[in-house]
Amino acid sequence: MKILVCVSKTPDTTSKIAFTDGGTKFDEAGVQWIINPYDEWYSLVRAIELKEKDASVSITLVNVGGADAEPIIRKALALGGDEAIRINTDSSDPYYIAAQIAAVAKAGSYDLIFTGKETIDYNGSSIGGIIAELIDVPYISLATKFELIGTTATVTREIEGGEEVAEVALPLVVSCQKGVAEQRIPNMRGIMAARTKPLKVNEPEAIEALTNIVSFELPPAKAGVKLVAPDNVAELVRLLHEEAKAI
Amino acid sequence: MSVLIFIDQADGHVKKSSLEVLTYGAKLASQLGVAAEGIVLGTVSDDIAALGKYGVSKIHHVSNNLLDHVDAQVYAKVIAEAANASGASIIIFSHNQTGKAVAARVAARLKAGLVAGACALPDTTNGFVVKKTVFSGKAFANVSINAPIKVISLNPNSYTTIAGEGTATINALHIAVDTPKVKVTAVNKVTGEIPLTEADIVVSGGRGLKGPENWGILLDLAKELGAATACSRPVGDAHWRPHHEHVGQTGVQIAPNLYIAIGISGAIQHLAGVNRSKVIVVINKDPEAPFFKAADYGIVGDAFEVVPQLTAEIKKLKAAN
Ligand SMILES: Cc1cc2nc3c(=O)[nH]c(=O)nc-3n(C[C@H](O)[C@H](O)[C@H](O)COP(=O)(O)OP(=O)(O)OC[C@H]3O[C@@H](n4cnc5c(N)ncnc54)[C@H](O)[C@@H]3O)c2cc1C
């Protein structure tokens, strides 16, 4: 059983979001980079759990990014991947990124491909779906549970207004969120082992990007909070009704 | 060339988010001077011709009951074929759970440029540039789509529905539908509650409420307002509330008209899930709570005293109107 886990490098959740070069570039000054939480906490940990149950499982991590993504790839390897592939290119276009991963997926004939539900920077929730379409396999979006018996997966996924339980045979692409697994912390042994695990660098396939980011904007600053005294709740209700027209 | 709008339905009923995308898609079509058409899949009981009042002239319907469950692979094939058949070059989805399952596959199938999570109409004066939320609502990106076919999924609650006049003609489309490879064995709908992502008003509680036994005051307020309920992550993690109520960067992202935060400190990760709310009210006993910086209205006070009064005052307001 071969599992491919997509890992993306994102700014830490507490990062100050700012832009430089006339609003065209994300300001990386002082930013701490992390593994996208959905990739790390849910998809990677679930893959590791599957390997712990069945030693024949192998886990390959794949990242589309520059050399500056290697620290987070090593961290993911410390958590438990067997090897990693970095596709040496960077883009904000979901099709371009997913098509690069799909090429790796095809070449390695993986049984299972995990992504996080979205990255916390571009919030597209689209990479898994594009990969699935390009390699023509089923796609389970927004999974909250994932079980595997033989080559049949039983999954629970979020749908409009609830959840759905389904069975599906591998191969498969799954986007993972809360519920699929619990966050883990890498241990010393894992960190040591990660140093010597193979991290292969592939040059990108010739694929055309279909979109590009022209500029970024920050939301307009809030005017400031209007405070109402705790013994004057009626005034808050009046403001919400008459001024904000929210109730 | 036309704009094709995917109309999401569940159990035969058209979703509120579909009315938003219909309005959005029709507006985009008129901006470009092209036709706006809808597409609906599966068995529907609602009167879909009446959706013409949101600005679409024609609605394609593929009524095969294999489409009663959303299967990303099957749906993508049908929608892509319908787009080809109707000559659509722009396809619009809601960025809801269905859109997240299907839109990207449709885009890949058509080799279309995709913007997922759009929050405004495209600027088509010079190219085709779509504004979308990034960094979990902390910023926007203007994304240029450079491919001839374009797929956009629109954030729920980010575009106001406008109903006018008109009826759409229904076109029964006959497209071969594959049998889904994914076999659905159970569907658990959260019943009797307003889905969080569709709610106009959300009342949310944090660790400041001390324990699950104290949620009554919050539920009373929500009931009075017809609001959905939400919570902060530690509250979900501690199982004080069901985990699907957890909002924030790692939970559900919402954009209601009114968000009332009770006993929530306003950590950056929490704000990332709620900062697109139009009006934010914060009730917290700590005047230094960071949430006040992101709020429109606030009360520095004890939730256990303030919230029941708020419920009572809203009752009064409703009685007076
Ligand atoms: C990577 C990462 C992702 C995260 N994702 C999320 C996320 O998606 N969503 C999320 O919510 N959090 C998330 N968190 C956690 C977040 O950082 C905060 O820890 C969390 O939001 C705090 O929850 P809280 O406000 O309920 O609790 P606290 O921070 O403990 O705040 C409780 C508040 O209640 C007030 N209070 C106490 N008693 C009363 C009273 N009687 N009346 C009125 N007010 C009272 C206090 O003044 C305080 O401000 C994430 C953290 C990390 C590191």
C-alpha cells in the first residue's frame, strides 16, 4: 500500500499578514513557516496510523515549493513519512500545483492520496479535487473519519447540513479535516531519523498556470468598537436594531 | 458564450447559497452582455422555473436519480458536459461543501482557470480579475484568470440575493450518468438547527461560559434571535458543544450578518473564522480581551448577567414591532 501525502508550507497562524512591493508580494519578514495544519494534524497523522497498523504501508510526502520548504518537509518526515519528493517550483495557481502532484501520483501509482481540507493561506480547497480528476479516481472531500479494511475505505465526510458515510474502493483522493486524526508532536528519534530519510527534488513538468495573483489587499480597518454599559443592555439592542439594522 | 450557474439542492430543495450564486452569475452575465443559465441535478421538488426571478433565462435539469447524492466524480462529468453543450465559458458554484467537492474537478476537466472562494464580482474591464479571500479572511487576493474557460466558486453569505421578476424555461438535459464509485451507506443531517454557514445571525460561546451546563442562556438568546449557535475551539475540543460548531481558522468559516461572541477572548485563529461577519458584538468581562478590537459593539460585563438581559430586551423589541 502506497500513500502519497501532500504537504504545503504556510505562515504560522499568528503571523501578521502584510504585503510589500505595492501590494503584490506577501511580506515574509518575521514570518514563521509551518506545515499547513490540515496536512500535518490530520492527513499526515492518519497516514502514519495506517502504517503503524500495517507495516507494508509506505508514506511518500510531496511538496510543490522552493528549497525554503525543506525545513517543513523534514519536520513532516520527523513525524513519520518514509521519503519525500519536492517539486522545485512555486505557484499560486491550483491547477498548476495539482497537476504537478498528479504527475507524481501517476508515476508512482499510489493507492491513496491525502490532502488537507485547504491551506490556511490560499483557502482554495481545490488541490485534491483537481488531482482526483486528472488521475480519474473518486474524491472524498472534507473527510472527518477515514477507516481502511483491505482496499476498501469507509469514510465520513461533511456535506451541506450534516455528514455522509460512504464506502469506496482504492485508489482514492481524500481531503482531511478535524476528526480524521489527532495532532502529534515529533519525538527526538523521529527528528534524528528524518535527517537521513530520502528527500528527492524533481524539476517541474511543463504545465501552464491558468491563473495568477495580480495584487493583495487588506480589509478596511474597523471603525472601532462602540461600548455599551453592562446595565444598559437595552441601548445595545436599540443600536443593533436602528443603527446596524442587524436585528 | 454564456454563464452557467450550478444550483445546489438537497432533498429536493434549493439551497440559500444557490440564490446567491444565481444573483451573482446573472449580474456577471449582464456585465458581459451574455446569457445566464442555471443547471440543477437530481430529483427536485421546489419550483425551479421560479428561480428565473434571480436573473436566469433558462435552467438545465438532469433529473437522473443517480444524482440525488453529490458524488464529485459523477457530478463533474455531467456539469462539464452540460457546460460544453450549452457553450458556457464561465461556470459558477457556491464555495459550500458541494462546491468544494465538485468545482475543482469541473475546472480540471475543462482545463479552466479556477478561483475558489471569490467574494466579489469579477473586474472585466481589463482581463478577468476575481477578488477572493486569502489568509483565512485576513486579506484578499485579486486573481487574474488567463484561460478561456473560467470556474468561480463564491463564498457563502458574501453576495446579496436580489429577486426581481421572471420565470426560467426548463430544459431537460439528457446526459449519460455514471454509477457512482462511492457507495453512500448513511446520511446524518443535523436536524432542527439552522446550518451554521447559512445563518444570518450566529451566537457563539467560549471558555468564559465555564462549562456545558451553562449553555442554556446562550441557547435562549439564539432561539429568540432565530440564530445558529457556534463555539470556540477549546469548547469543541472539550466536547462542551458538538465539534461541527467550532468556528475559526481550523473550524468552520462563517460570514453572517451578525455574530455575537460571548466569553470568547478573540484569539487570532478564532477571528480568522468570523472576521467576515458584517456586525460583531462582543460580551466579555475583560476590557482587554483582544476581541474588542475586532468588534463593532461591545459590553464589558459578566455574560451570566448580560446575556439573559439581552434575551429579554430582544423579546421586548420583537413585541413592540
Ligand atoms: C494552530 C491553531 C489553530 C487554532 N484554531 C482555532 C480555531 O479555529 N478556533 C478557535 O476558536 N480557536 C482556535 N485556536 C485556539 C485559539 O488560539 C484560542 O486558544 C481559543 O480561541 C480560545 O478560546 P476561548 O476564547 O473560548 O477561551 P479563552 O481564551 O480562555 O477566553 C475566554 C474568555 O472568556 C472571558 N470570560 C471569562 N468569564 C467570563 C464571564 N463570566 N463573562 C464574560 N466573559 C468571560 C475571558 O475574559 C476570556 O476573554 C487555534 C490555536 C492554534 C495554535
